[in-house]
Amino acid sequence: MPPKFGTSGLRGLVTDLTETLVAEYTRAFLTACPHGGAVHVGQDLRASSPQIAAAVIGAVRGMGLTAVDHGAVPTPALALASMGAGQAAVMVTGSHIPADRNGLKFYLPEGEIAKSDEVAIGAALGSGSDPADLGDYMRADGALAAYVARYVTAFGTVALNGLRIGVYEHSSVARDVLAEALAQMGATVVRLARAETFVPVDTEAVDADTRAMLKSWCADHALDALVSTDGDADRPMLVDARGTLVPGDVLGPLTAQSLGAEVICTPVSSNTLVDHLGFTSVIRTKIGSPYVIAAMEETGGKVIGYEANGGFLLGFDAQGPAGALAPLMTRDCLLPIVAPLAMARAKGVALADLVSDLPPRFTAADRIAGIPTDASKAFIAELTNDTTARAAFFNGRAAETGTDLTDGLRVSFADGSVIHLRPSGNAPEFRCYAEAESAERAEALMRETLAAVGDRLR
């Protein structure tokens, strides 16, 4: 399958992301979109990323623009730097998907590109031309310090005092900056499992072996919490002292509460507990940060956005415990890690107790890899359009009470459970989300459903 835009940028096999193709997409981006005269370029820690980043930088300079090379840097830190300078950015990353794949994320001077920008980029392919003179090249090294300072300033140097926090480093591009930020806010940091090769970590679908490993680390190292991110650090992972993963669509509402947000924009797949927390309004979107951002921009006010994977977007000038926190309209991993931990410490309770006070709604999500997108779409279309086929597939469940077609097929049942099916927007994967009154029931529903899907599509 050739590289294409999904829910989070251009993705494809490394073998397909040739220097020529990467240069063509970079030129198309700069032809179709505003850039402010320079492009900031970052990369994750995949083995293929330096070569792809070099192709991006070459194309930027070939267009007569300045290339600002940040090297290996978290996506939100790159976005913070480029938006602060009023200039465009390109992040080389495949996020959480396997190392044989990679991709590009494009940023306008004001933030992430929209779906309309993706269309414009596609239309501009092949139209960019090289000028006679090469643009300048600059090496930048201040983005990481600025990213850490953003949160230390807002939360203060004692926000996490007394907490012993593990950092699962793996191959996250934020592994050093995450440890530094937590330490500057007062935590004792225990660094774990640094990897020399790329480890794909999907914070929205953590496998059983990884969950068991995280739980054992919490016990073995007497941790109050354990944190990590996906490969490019726009999605958080937060585990409580018992080794229980706190889902991203729980971190989102907790972070929103801590910042005094009033309006929530979140995809249709997110936990419905947010609807019962007293926010002024909750707006549901299709899955993908461009859709969340579009809803945030349309709404305005004290608005935030988050996804089920935990990526958090701040849309207003907020106030932290120690200082101001400016908007950052791109998915961030650090804010939804720090805010719940600081809130729990300020209240004198454990993170698990903070979570247990929320409405008892639980979600589980996972995917089947290796399912062609066309096959996934055809199967979901069959269930959507044929009530008999849908009844047969969900045989044994409670009575169906409603369907939502915002993004894929989301079915609600009389016992309060929900099953949501959709093809991945980034890879040949079939995703399933389940929601129920207990974590065990949600997990069981999700596993049963994916097994049934596997029987049909494999």
C-alpha cells in the first residue's frame, strides 16, 4: 500500500518513503500551505528517520527556504518551537506503528494541518519547483528546554514532591526530557528499560505482556506512578501505583478539570464518563486530531481537546498551580501526565483514588494487525447496512439500543455496553473499542469482538 494520509499525517512503509517521494510531499506542503519563510524539522528515534529527515531538509532548502533542524525531539516540543516562531514544521515519525513504517506530520505556523490542507497538499504534488539558490540551514537546540520550562513554570518545582515515578524509556524520543521535567517538578525518577532499537508502543492498545511488565516494575521499585509515551511523544502513558493503566480518555477529563476547562472536544470513541462531569458541553468528533482541532476552533472559549490515546490539546490561556499555561493546539503527552499527578498530590490522595471517584465507565481498545483496510471497510459496511448481519455478529449480546456512524460503526446495547468498530487510519489494522460498567467487562467485550472479527477477516 503506497504512503497516504491517515488520522495522523502521511504514513507508509519505509521502503516506499523514498527520498524522491518525501521531497515531493515536502514541496507540495510548502506550495499549498503557508510556511513563514522557514520550516522546523524534527524526528523520532527510528533507524529510518535520519535519512527521511535529510530528504525533508533538502527539499525545504531546495525551495529557497530556511531549514531549522531540531534533530530528535518530541512532536509537541517541535510544534511549540515552530508555532512560537510563526513558522511551519515537519516531524518525521511513524508514532506507535512498527519500525518498518514511518511518516511525516505537517504543521502550519499556527498548528497542525487540517483535512482541507491534506487535500491541497495532494493536489499540489508535482507542482513544486526548485529555485536557483538553496535556502539556509540552521541547527536548533533550545526546543527541549523550552518544552520542559513550559510545565515547570505552570506547575512549579514542588508539584510532584515526594512522588517516586518510573519512566519506561523504551525508544520514546521524549525519554530524557520526560525524566528531566518530572525531576524539575520534584519527583524522584526511576528510569527503566532504555532500548537501543525502536519499540512500537501504542498507548491506546497496551498488550497483556507489557501491562504485566509495568505492574511488576511498580511493585519492584515501590513506585507511586509509572509513565511513558508513544514513539514521538504526542500520546501519554500513565500507570498508578498498583500497576493499573489509566486510559487516555480518563486522563483527558482529569486534566480538563485541573485547568478549569468548560468545553470538551473529543472523538466519538472516548469514554462517556466525561458527559457526567459537569462541563458546559461535550462535542464528539471523528477520530483524529484534525477533527478535534476543527471543533475546538469552531467552539472557542475555555476549550480543550483530547483523544482516547491520551493526546491532549489546550485551546485557551489556562492557569496552572504556579503559573500561566499558554494554548498548544497539538497533541501533547506531558500535560496529561503532570496534571493528574499534581492534582492527586495536591489533594493528598493516590492517583488510583482520584480515578476511582469518576463515574464507573470503563473502556478497552485493541487492534488486529495485518487486516487490509479495504477488507475492514467492507466488513463494517456490511454490518452497518444489513441489520440481520449485525444481529448475527452480535448474537448473545443485550438488545441493540442505537448506532452511531460518526466514524466507523458504534453500537450501544441495553445493558449499557458499547462496541465501536473501525479500520485504522494509519495502518492495515482493524480497531475495536469497548465500553462497559467494569474494566473486566469492557476488556472481555473487546477481546470477544476482536476474536469474532478475526474469524471473519483472517
